Amino acid sequence: MELRAGAFTRTDIKIVQALARTYRKSRRVLAPGDTEFLRAGEMLAKLQEREGYDLKKTASITNDVLIALSARQIGATVVTQNRRDFEAVRRNRHFDLLIM
């Protein structure tokens, strides 16, 4: 979802679509379950309290939390350029992170 939301050129959109097809074919699409949503709510509360996030102004942090918790669940590494948000999440719950 976030990759597609950030793809504006025709080339970028095609790249995201090809990536989605590849993951669908390999059955590697991961959707958060009820446990992850509950943990995400807990994490969002902590981020507001400890890190000063205002969810009304930074709604995208919700997606970042779900991505991080889902990656943690399967032992995957999150690869991102979004240092600020993902490091804030990692300060509250460890997961593997690679900043590009």
C-alpha cells in the first residue's frame, strides 16, 4: 500500500505492480492479524506518549507500525529510507531494520 501510494510516475507504478505480482505468485503476502492490530494500538499509544507523535498529523506512522510488527512476526528485515519513524518504533519494540 505504501509503495503504491508513493509511486507517481508510470514507471514507478509498473515496478510496484510487478513486485506485487511476484509476491502474490510466491504466496509471500503477509497481512496483519488481530494480534498485530492490538499490538499496533499499544505501540501507537506508546509513540504518542514517549515520542511525541500526534496521530492526527502523522497518520502514516500507523502503517509503519504494522509493517514493523509484521516483519518482526516472521523474522524479516524492514528496508526503508524512513529513518525517523522506524527508529522510533524500534525503540519501543525491537525488529530488524536496514536504513538505506
